[in-house]
Amino acid sequence: MRVAMIGSGYVGLVSGACFADFGHVVACIDKDPAKIAALERGEIPIYEPGLSELVAKNMREGRLTFATDLTEAVRGADAVFIAVGTPSRRGDGHADLSYVYQAAREIAAVMDGYTVVVTKSTVPVGTGDEVERILRETRPGANFAVVSNPEFLREGAAISDFKRPDRIVIGTDDPRAREVMAEIYRPLYLNQAPLLFTGRRTAEVIKYAGNAFLATKITFINEIADLCEQVGADVQEVARGIGLDNRIGAKFLHAGPGFGGSCFPKDTLALIKTAQDAGTPVRIVETVAAVNDQRKRAMARKVIAACGGTVRGKTVAVLGLTFKPNTDDMREAPSLSIITALQDVGASVKAYDPEGMTQAKTLLDGVTYCTDAYACVEGADALVIVTEWDAFRALDLDRVKRLLKTPVVVDLRNIYRPEDMTKRGFTYVGVGRGRAPAP
């Protein structure tokens, strides 16, 4: 089938490349000529494992192309996916849908014959109705259907998530659109792709509800971690103990410095605003967002406490800047709040991240960026692990201890064992790993 993907950012590029790998003919459209020129040269603007190879393969085999003009791609398409950004709107936190609506107007102006227009972008409930209104207003009498098909891609594992999904949510009541969407996703499974057909508004709510629930799990275990620290329990054992209950599940029960990234902060805020406008506030989600914001700076206080109550005039080494490993995404990363808070109280900060330093340099001033983990640690008064990159999981700890001015390690991802670190002579602080209170 022929697919047009409007937007060549993270979601659009991954989705377009995967659809092409299924055998569909895909045109990815973006208004940024520099981005399109780079993609045509095989230069990928984001770091995502396996994406560069997937794009190159499908370009070479003629199934994946890039362009700035959507006219030809839309006119020949069986389905046109809208995969543009929906950032939080300044001032009120609502999702900014201007890019979605502009894409709808441009699609309407050139679509020819029956066209399935699919919102792949994360959008609040009711957006599909407005897209349909724009299409009808711009192109009276046109033959089309508007479908909601939210994405559920994890940065760092997006290709695997796309090709082996738990479910594919398709929101439409149009029988012909259902057939088109089922055919597009049919190559996923030899037997039957896990398609869940719903109403369009239901599909839109599913996306936000799913992300809000996962954000709630993260925030829940982070608060349990705080309790564990005070009562002498180990949050990792608690997480395993509750995660083995299949009603709860083990995923997203890893205590840390709070969630970040392009989805959870933005989507929880958008859901909060949508619910408030509907007169049905989601108070649990409101609390989740507030607690998560507070937690990031609280991690800086944990570092200060580990350094004897002050970091003024001291150097802190930070390993990991991105909001999670296997991505270069710095959006809402905990490191931003932690580093800024440390600098505010007089610390000098050195940092290293395998992929995120280019973006970090545009967001953080006054940081010394290093070439590797050991250069970062050298001469520092404390080491803070913020992102659990594989490269940080098996550091030469004897070398780390020699390089540090004082052997203080604050492990915000619990990737090392406290007893091992203590035996090696480190002052080690994890998250949610409390010591038993004195009798």
C-alpha cells in the first residue's frame, strides 16, 4: 500500500521506516528542507538504535522517500498519517494542536479520491472531530475518513515496539477505513495483528490514559522509595515483591530521580487540562505531575547531603544526561533540574553522556563536558549516576575510587550493590535503600 507520513520527527520517521520495511511504499514529508536534505543523505537527526540502518535499507530498496512537498505523496496515498509535534502550549499546558490542524488543511487541499487520514500524533480527545471538520470545510464533498491511531513507542526500543506491539489501537467507525488500516498493519503477524478497534474518541483517551497510568506507577514507586529510606527497607525488593503480582506487573517499578522525556510530562499535563475543561479533574494525575516535578530537585538535595551538607566550591561528576538510556533526548530530563540546582548552591559540574551532550550543551550552561566516564570522574568530590546507560553498569570501580577526590557515589538508578560499594570504601547512596533504624 502507499503511505504518506506528514512529519519526519521521532514518531514519523520510525513509523515511516517500519511501514516501508513491511513492504509498503512510504513518503515522509517535512517542511524543514535541511532535515529532508540530511535524510536523503542518510543522516538521521535523532539517535535511535537500528534506525539509521533501517532507513538506509528501505531507501536503497526504493520503498522510502523524503520530500518537503506533500502534494504527490498525498494524492497517491491509501492512508495519510499526521505525525507532527504537539508540544505543551505555553501558559496553560494544553497540547498545541496548530501543527496538526495546519497539516489537515494542507492534506485537504490536495487529497484525491477516498483517503484515510490518520492522527498518529498524541492529541487530546476530540481532536479527530476537529480534523474532520477542517477537512470538510476545506474540501467540501471530499471522500475520506479520519482515524485515530496512537503510537506507543519507547525511545531506545522504538523499532522493536513498532514491529512487536502489545496492541494496535485504531479508532474509527468507518468500515472502509477499518479495512485499510487492517491491511496496513497485516504484515505484523502471520496469523493476526493485535488490532483493537474502538471509537475515535476512545482511542484518543487510551493514549493519554496509558501514559498517565505508567507515570503514576513510576511516581508511586518513587514515593515508596522515600519511605524505604526512612524505615530501613529496600525498594528494589519491595518492587520485586509487588511486581510478581500479575495484577501489578514488574514494569515501570524502578525507583529513580523522576520521569522525563517527550511523552509523560507533556501528556500528563495535557490530560489534566482536558479533564479540568470537561469538569472531571483527574486528581491522582495532578498529584503525580506535581510530585514528579518536586522530586527532580529533591535529588540535588540528596547529593548535597551525601557531600556533607554543602557542595559550594566542590566539583560534582554527573554520568548520564538524557532522560533514559539509548536516546539523545534531553526533554524534561531529570539531569537538567539536578545540575541546575547543584550549580545554584555553588557546585562546579562535570558531565558525560554517550549520546546526549550535543543537546545538553544547548540547555545547560557552565558545565564541563568530558570525553568519557573516567575523565568526568577525575578530580571530582562526588560522582552522581543519573542515567543508567549500559556503559556505566560495570565501571572499573577501583579506578573510579583513585580518580575521585573523595569516594562519594550517589547512584540515582541503583545500578550498583550497596554492600559491594561499601566494601570498596565508597560512601554510597542509592534511592530507596534505607538502613535499619537504631534500636
